[in-house]
Amino acid sequence: MLQKISFMLIGALVLAAYAVPYLVLPSVETWHGSFLFWTLVGVFVIILNVLATSDFDGDTK
């Protein structure tokens, strides 16, 4: 269940990484707002990847 939620959140974050800088932050003249947003999204995606793959094991049956 945690894996499914993590992968769904990763998908939502990837979509947000494209949408937010171009739809929400276009009036920001400098790139700092987009860079900060992309940095935070990257950190959250790494955390979610760790959570999503923590239950994977090498034993395939």
C-alpha cells in the first residue's frame, strides 16, 4: 500500500515540477523561485523513492 501511494505521489510531483514553474511562477523574473521549487521536489522524490523501494527484496519467487 505504501509503495502504491509513494509512486502516485512521485507522479504528482513530476507533473507539478513541470506545471508550477510555468503556470504559477511565470511572473517571477528571476529563476530562483523555480530552482528552489525543483530542488524541493527533487528532495521529496528521493525520499519517496526510498519509501517506495524499502519493501523490495531480492527474493523473486
